[in-house]
Amino acid sequence: MHEIEKVAEAYFPSETLISVVPLGNGHINSTFLVKTDRNQYTLQKINTNIFKDVDGLMANVQAVTHHIRDKARDEGLDPERATLHFMSAPDGNRYLKYNGDVYRAYIYIDNAFTIEKMENPEHFYQSGIAFGKFAKDLSSFDASVLTETIKNFHNTVSRYNDFEKAVSDNISGRADDVKEEIEFARARKEFTHMFVDKLEDGSLPVRVTHNDTKLNNVLFDNDTGLPTTVIDLDTVMPGSYLYDFGDAMRSGSTHAAEDEKDLSLVDFDLGLYEAFTKGYLSMCKDSLTKVEIELLPYASIMLTLECGMRFLGDHINGDTYFRIHREGHNLDRARTQFKLVAEMEKNVDNMKAIIKKYL
Ligand code: ADP
Ligand code: GN1
Ligand code: MG
């Protein structure tokens, strides 16, 4: 029996295990679909190198999902599909420790799909509605109960410093082979201050945000084609609307996969940008401040640059953070992000016009 099957049996001791299969394409946790005689679950091995405070993390998940479930009930929506529902371990804890690893389980949301690569603008419009609604639902959530699960997660100045440290440590010896990419990031060092400085001086408000709004973190219903659930709640913490808006554009405003090797396929599609903007702003435009509105056209550039620096730094560090499936995978990912940044930078005026249209 595989280790993960033993974990599934330990998590659900009174149920008969039917099957366990790997699920999804996340870069951080390891996710499995578990079928038993009674139900279907997603079982996840939490990456504890990254999430060091699992109690804090799971307390966040519990608080946030309760809040969203209550909102869904008030609105007459199905509370069990509106958000994730985690299953306690047999000892009543929010997760299970097994052979030194940490696992948690959610009820599997059936009859739903995720999107890995953007093809249909309608999906991205709907994704905007889903993340906009998520922001709106959490606008009444008490941020003080949340643990910061990863410190400085979208602090682009500290991300830049981490990237420079990776270059100077050069643990893998790869820095010499990626001089062009390093220079691309260095040329944007000042830009990395644009949001951080305003968050620090208080002019940009802190919001409770998702912080990982990539395409495949929304489940869509197979029957209606509409979003059913925003998932991957590990990084829900105080942040900025600019982060969620920008990070969604990073993965959804291009037709290319995040790890596309042929950079000529990495486009920036203003039609897709408009689709998400329309959906997102329809949900939360009324709560945006003047400073948020002014900075919104730069959000996709900032978050895509940040992710590119993280991928490049990880490549130079020897691939210790993001899961890779081939040699040079993180470098390929960094290159798509930087290509996208360059394309977005040419379109700031167009992005401003689109945002203005939907405010
Ligand atoms: P990671 O942090 O590694 O990205 P996720 O929580 O996003 O992990 O899960 C990875 C993938 O597993 C998702 O993209 C989705 O396809 C699938 N998935 C996760 N949770 C559920 C769920 N409750 N119901 C259905 N599918 C799920
Ligand atoms: C990771 O967990 P996943 O695969 O949804 C990462 C995000 C990155 C993303 C890039 C906790 O997201 O920050 O933007 O990869 N999550 C964490 O694809 O670091
Ligand atoms: Mg995910």
C-alpha cells in the first residue's frame, strides 16, 4: 500500500477506502482525490517548509470558510459549494500528522473543473466575478484574527532583496547563465517600491485578500460553466486589492501556459484583461479608494514581475521552493513572466482606459 493510502485510512478510519489519485497542478502542496464508500475528499500534504505555522494556517482557513459559508446562506447560495469545507482528523485536530508529514482534508467539490490555460474570455470574466465577490465577502471579515501565513508574501521590495540574495549566493552556479533575466529584474528595482511605500505610509489601505488568485484556484461548475468555489485559501491574509487583481492577470491575461517555452506564444491580450476587469470591478468598485484606483493599472505588471523574480530566484537557488517537473522549469516560468511584463508595460494607457470604463 502506498504511503498516501495509509494516510487516507488513518484520516477516515471508519470508512472503506476505494481509491486515491493525484489531483491538480499546484506548485506547493501535494493534492489527492480520495474516494471512500461514503464520500469524496481532497487530501493534501501541506508543504511545511513553506507553511511553518500549520495551526495558524488552519485557524485562518476555518475562520474564513465559516465567514463565507454564513454569507452564502444569507444569499440563498449552496453553502457547501460556496467555499471549502475541511474535515477534522480523528483526534479532532484540524489536520493529521503522519510519519512527520502534515495532512489535511477537504470535502471534494464534485462536478467541477479548473482552468490551467486561458482560452475563453467568458471564463476570465467569471473568474473576475468570483475573486471580486471573494473580496467583497471578506470586506466584513475581522482581519485581526488572521495569522500572516507567509511573511511579506507580496512585499515586492523584500521579494527583490530575496532575488538579489539568490544572485549573490549563487548556490546552484546558474546565475552566470541568466544574466539577461537578472538585468531585466534589476532595471525594475525602483518600480518594486510603488505599492509597498504607499502601504507603509498608510495611503494604500490594507484589505483581507486571497493573495494567490491564479486561474486554477477557482472551481467552475460543469453544468453551468459558472464559478462555484474559490479554493487554495492558504495565503488569505491582510494584503491589497491590487495583489488579487494583478495576480489574476498574471495567469489569465495571456493564452500561454505559465511554463511555455516558446516565448512568441506569450501574448498579453487586452480582451482578456478587459474581461477580468469588468467582472472584478462589478463586484468591488464601490469600495475602492482613490489611491487604489490610481495604482490599479500597474498591478498586473507588479505581480507578474514579482512572480518572475521568485521563479528566477528559485532557479538560481537550485529549485527549493516551487515544484519542478523538468530541468530549467523555473527558468522557463521566469521567462514567460518577464515577457508578459514587457508586453504589459507597453499597454499601461490601454489598461488605464479599460479600468476607467468599468469604474
Ligand atoms: P496548491 O496550493 O498546491 O495549488 P490547491 O489547494 O490549489 O493546491 O489544490 C490543487 C488542485 O486540486 C486545484 O487546482 C484543484 O484542481 C484541485 N482541488 C483542490 N481542492 C479541491 C476541492 N475541494 N474540490 C475539487 N478539487 C479540488
Ligand atoms: C504558487 O500554490 P499555487 O500553485 O496555487 C504560489 C503562488 C505563485 C504561484 C505561481 C504559497 O501557487 O504565490 O504565484 O505558485 N503559492 C505560494 O504559479 O507560494
Ligand atoms: Mg492552487
